[in-house]
Amino acid sequence: MINTYLQFSAYTDPGLYKDYLIKGLPNNVKDIGLLVRKQLLHRMILKNGNSGSNSDLRYGDTTKVPWFRQPEDDVLVTAAAMLAELIRKDPRGFVSDRAMENKPILTCRATAVLMASILKTKGIPTRVRSGFAPYFVVAGLPQGKSDDHWINQYWNDKERRWTTIDVDGCLEDYTGLNYFDLPDGTFDFSADAWLAVRSGKIEPQHFWNAGGTGGLIAISWELFYDFHCLMNDEVIYVHTPEITHFANFDKLSEKQLEEIDNLARLMQQPDKNFDQLRNIWDNKREYRLVKGGVI
């Protein structure tokens, strides 16, 4: 199972940049993460400008970004594409002084995919995870809630455990967290969120999507993103199973919801239940076939 996460997906494969990542980047996970974070500009940072956590310009001066720039998550969907764009904009590659106008505008999924690509290239088993982060203050979304977020887990062979890291959020120092070894219970994994809401332990509206949608349907998106990630298939935001679309979700039968409950329970312990998850992946069409754009 561990070796599964050494394998590249279509999204995490670095393509012709593999040698560059091996020779040109540091080997320490934290050093890599901090360097990755300095290459990218999050759309929310750009939207909020030089205010909030960026009042000290830790992310750079957003006024330097041309007015016509827009988020590029639907354009740069693979690690190879991100790497090509980074080098196209600055031939030096990964540099700590990358100009703001040369930073791709990408969100947490892209950061996690790029980080997974680099660590896999370095021989470190890594997986992308999708869930919710209750530790951020997100302008424009309800406060005191848990907001959708993508992170990584890498296999710490010395300690024989998965280490949870949040590269996208690693410069947000107001939380006091160690983003390169998040304690258990810090991040709300989507399976836990789904089951907590389904059992009535947590109100559905505690969990929110960056698009402004809250509740069980928003959790379902993250749950199926996470299921795909656990199977090394880090789909983009608009690719979700049809059963999770607005027109279909409220029509799900109790039997269908209980089947998703079962999936979530298996996902709570993905290592222990890996073979069962793989069996669902290989046979459950409505969970595997996503819909979005032209597919």
C-alpha cells in the first residue's frame, strides 16, 4: 500500500522535469514546502490584496500583479503544467525571490499536487488529501467554521507513520501550528466530517466550500475528491460524481446515503481498509465516473 503512493498519477507526474526536481531542489520536506509556497499566489491572497495576513507583504505586493490575471486552477491542472509555467515565467525555476507577476495564481489543490509530485520524485511516498481546515480565518466566509482545503500526507519511514502537512497554509503563522507535522484532529478529514454530520454530532453548516456553499453537499464534494486522491487520482474541482451535483444530491435515497456512510467509514482508516477501498474504486461506477466540463 505504501508503494502505491510512490507512483505518479496523470496529475502528479513531473514529466520531463523529474531530473530537475531531484537535483535542483532541497531534500528536506519543510525546505521543499516553504520553497513551493513562495512560487505560488493564492487567489484569496490576490483578492484580499495587501491586507490581513498579507499586511506585512509576506506573500508579496499584490499591486504588482497585472489586473487581467485570474486563477489558473482550471488551466494548470497537472504538476508538469505547473512546472512548465514556473520555468516559463522565470527560467531560474524555484527561487525564493520570484516576482509577484511571475507567480501562477493557484489554490490549495494545486499546491498539494505539486508538493506530492516533488516528494514522490524524491522517493518519499506521498498522497494528497481533501477535507476542511478549521484553523484558518477566511475573509468572505462565515467565521468559526471549517473551510474546504487540500493538504498532503507523506510517509515518515523513520517514525513509521503518515505525517500530515499543509504547505498552502504554512505562512499563516497566527494559528501557532506546525504545518509540517499537524497533530491528529487538527485537520477535518472529509470522511470524519461526513459521518459527524450524518450522525447529528455536528451541524451541517459548520463545513463550508470556498464558493460559499455549506452543508452535507459541500462535504460530499470533498469526500469524493478525497476518495479519488486516496486512489492516486487528484481530480480538479469541477470533476465530481453526478450524484453530488445540485440537481441530484437531494434526491439520494437513504440506501445511497448509507452506502456513502460505509465509504466514509472505510476512508477513516484508509491504510487498514485499502483493499476494500480499491474494490469500490474498481467496481462502483457512480463513485468513479466524474462529470464536469466536457465529460
